Amino acid sequence: MDTPPGSIPSPYEGLQVTAGELFPLTCPHCQRRFGDVKDYLSRTTPIFYSSGLMQQEQPGSGTFVLLVRNCLCGTSLALRCQDRRSRSEDAQRRRQQFNLLVGLLREAGVDAEAAQAEVRRLLQARTP
Ligand SMILES: [Zn+2]
């Protein structure tokens, strides 16, 4: 029943959502199942005014980005989007990631300006 890694729609590829591990994602509260990223985005709602994007540092595996949204039952669900680990801040990679994250937020219903501001804030926060 594993979803093969190549099956994620192209805008999300760079986020390396670990589909095989995450999907189907089941809400622990209402048992609603999300088959893939698109399914997740279309059937969850943003948290407050936030995009739901969060960044976390994990020893051993580096920085990763979480997309947190509310299930229709109100439970918060975190989708882990594995960051590529390159520590050298390659401008092209950053730009690519920026576009990917903005695209993800747009897909989630955030308007373009807010999405860009949110992602910019997130990526800047990462720079030491
Ligand atoms: Zn739920």
C-alpha cells in the first residue's frame, strides 16, 4: 500500500514530502484519511491567520519544515516536509525552495502576497 515516492505532484517535489511514510495520513481524532498532499491540502484548513508553515531543527537530520493545518474535526495535523540538507546556502536552491513553499501556500488558499511574506520570514529565520 505504499505510495511510491515519485507520485507527488511536481510543485511539491522539492519539499521532499516523505509520502511513503506520511500517506495515507490518518487524523488521530476522527480517523479521516488523507491519501496524498493534494488531498491533505484540500481537506484541511489553515490555522488562524497563519500559513501553518513552521521550521524545526532536529539533531542528526537537520532542519525541516512542517506544514501544520487543522483537520475538519479541529485537530492539528503536521505534515513534515523534509528540507534538503545542504547547509551551504546556495542561492539557487533557496530561490527554488522559496518558490516551492509559496506554491504550496497558494495551493492551500493563502493569497500570493501573504504567502511570499510568510515564506520570506521563514527562510530568513533560518539564517544564523
Ligand atoms: Zn480529524
